[in-house]
Amino acid sequence: MIDKHFGFTTTVLHSDRQKAIEHGSLHKPIHTSVAFGYQDARELAEVFQGKKPGYRYGRQGNPTVAALEDKITRMEDGLATLCFATGMAAIGALAQGLLREGDHVVSSAFLFGNTNSLWQTVGLQGTSVSFVDATDVSNVERALQANTRMVFVETIANPRTQVADLERIGELCRSRGLLYVVDNTMTSPYLFRPKAVAASLVVNALTKSIGGHGNALGGSLTDTGLFDWTSYPNIADNYKRFAPAMWGISQLRAKALRDFGAALGPEAAHHLAVGSETMALRIERESASALALARMLSDDPRVASVYYPGLTSHPQYAIAASLFRAFGGLFSFELKEGIDCFDYLNRLRLAIPASNLGDTRTLVIPVAHTIFHEMGPARRASMGIAESLIRVSVGIEDTEDLLEDFQQALG
């Protein structure tokens, strides 16, 4: 069995082999069947009723997906994990499985564009959402209402890299009995475990740093085991037959996988599981290169601003330095007036104009004109997103090659 004293990568590498694997395979095989047969029909009924462990139908679970869920649970030091078809499906599961008409959510205003869009949609369907500057816990506290059920934040905001007041928000949620959801995508379980700041549920877009190769979509929700589900009013009686610690994850599995169908396929789960084995190695390189690039660009007179929590000039540097193992591979920057961001991007030789994060290759994108275009100039301005902002997801190329590339493009 995996011992607690083993390191992060050792634990991830060997987690598959904590349960029997067919034919001695080192990786969990890809189980493509969507149905699972039983010789005894009574056993099938007991599995459906939750009296015995087992698989019912591919939408609710699969051995390959379950092995990935076990890996992520170990990464996050959690109680249990559910995997979804995408990271957005994991966030959507929060509304689908845990919120009701008349509820209220407090969310960070500094969000990934699609997450912002999703919360706006939720707001039109009977659950109100208040967007606040989550870099200060007092803003979150002022937004709380009698019907607040959930507080949602990202660890490092995409793309302006604001860092939420994670620890103090966790203390606030714990004292008020609120569900505290932390999107850990920009940090990853290697750089940070939200359980350390009393998070109830942890979101990871597996497509990004965990999978790491841009070849599979996926998302996950991990229950840290810290939240008292007996105090949560939206748990249906049907799921209270389980141990109280499992009420939340059981309802999510039913409402967001069985009913809503946002299930992760086994082929993608296999890609993500194999990719996760090198996550720590990749993130170490990406973080080191991102810091070097951010420092170089911040020293260049042709660059107006650089946003990276690893720079001591960053407003939340102290929070990031105290909580994160390193500062991650994402940063953004603005060029001085008169330097066209499209011309700059077109002069890059290694960095690729594309929309993804956490890939092995360095990716760049003009934020206002692409992934944040739909929200309009007013909302972008409220999030501090300039029209010239360039987002960079640093890959694993040699650091010196990246420095030379970003420097020559300024010429």
C-alpha cells in the first residue's frame, strides 16, 4: 500500500497498483464497455441500490475513470473524487447537483471567462450570484446573505493572476457553515492543496496541468471531507441513506453524472492518468521558466505591466509565497502603447497562438479579442483586462530558448 511518507510523484505513479489490475498491467487498462453484467440479478439490484460496490452504467462510473478518481483523491488528500467530461462540467455540477431556486452564491469576480458566463447563466435560472473582489475576505463577508449556500473562488485568477484571500475565506466559511469551493486548476494539487485552507470541494480542470499534454478533456470535483453535509439543506432524503460524509458526493454522482450525463470517457481518463505521472516534473520546469520570463519582461521598457504572483511587485505575492510551492506556469502582460499585440505574437517563433493552459508547449493568446471577447468591454474593464493583454501558458521548452524568443519578438 502507498504509505503517507511517500512523496507526491511516487504516490501518483504507484496509485494504480493499490488495487488489483488485470494481467499485472502497470497502468489501469482502458475499459470501453458502457454496461456491466452480473451473474446474479440480486447482486445487480444491490449495486443499483448502493448496498454493494460495483458498476452500473458507464455514465455513472467506469473502472478506468475510477482509477483516475483515486489518483486525484490522493493528490488532493481528499475523501472522494468525481470525474467529469470537462472542467466546466465539474463546475456546472455544483449548480446541477447542489443548488436550488432561491439560493445565493458568492463568487470571485476574477474568473475564467467560461466560468463567469456559467455563473451568469445560473443567475438567470433562479440562483442569485454576487461577484466580489475575493483578494480581500471582507468583500466576501459583506456579500453574504441568509440564503448563501456556497462561496466559489479560483486560487490564481485566469488571466490577470489575482490570488484570492484563500485562508481567511476558508476561516469565514467554516465559521458560517458555508460550502467553500476552490478551483485549483491554476495551481494544481502539486503546488497547493485547498484542503489546507478548509476548502469543502476542490475543482480541477484535468485538461490543464494534471493531464498536461493537450490531448484529453476532463474535470474533477474532490470532497476534502471537511464539510458537514448534515447541515446542508439541499441534500435529498434519498442520499441520506449513506454515511453523512458521502452525502454530497453521492448526490453529485446522481444529479450531475447519472441525470445530467457529463461523464468522462475511459480513453480520456487513461490519457489524463498517464499524463498526471509527470505533473510535478512539468510544473517545476514551467514555474521556473515563467518566473524567468516574467522578470525579463517586467524589466523591459517596452512592456507596460506584467502580472505574475511570483513577482514581489504582485499585490498578493505574500499570500502566494506563503501558500504555494511555486507560482505556476501562467502569467500575462501588456505591451506599451504603440506596440501591436498581434504583431508581437506573430513574431514569436516558439510560443504558439492557441487557447489552452498547462500544455507541454508554450501557448499565447490575446485575451480581450478571444476568450474574453464575448463578455464585452465593460465587464473586461471591471476585471482589469486591458485590450492589449497577452496571456502566456509556459511549457517545458528550455528556459533560455523561451527567453530569447520573447525578447526577440519585442524588437
